[in-house]
Amino acid sequence: MRIKAVFTAVLLASAATAGASEVTVYPVASAQNHCPKGLQPATINGVIFCGTPTTSVTYQEVKAHPVPRGHAADCPEGQKGCR
């Protein structure tokens, strides 16, 4: 029980330092659920715990989505400051 209390304190401290306004709690994609009734595996900053996610998208899905990149600059060779 003491480990659970220490873990909860560490989790709350990391959530407070992550940003007081809003912390995104991602669900963990897992076939097994060893959490108490009403809770599910979730993660904040890579720490997995039992809780209630604030989004339905997993962290892995967020990172897998391609980030749009800017267009490649079409600059003549030797020209500076081309956009």
C-alpha cells in the first residue's frame, strides 16, 4: 500500500509540473486490464498508471501521424534569403 501512495504522489507531482492548465492523459492500448473497476491503463509522460484518459487517441497513434512539412524552397543556386 505504501508503494501505491508514493507512486500516486510522484504521478501528481509530474502532472503538476507538466502544465497546470491541462494535462493530456492518453489511454494505453492493452488487451489486459489489471486496474480497479472504473479505471483503465493510462499514461502521462511515459508513466503507465490506472486512471481515466482525457482523450480517446493513444500516444502511439499521435506520434504515428505524419507531421505536415513546409514546401521545399525553389531557389536559384547562389541566391541568399530565398523563401
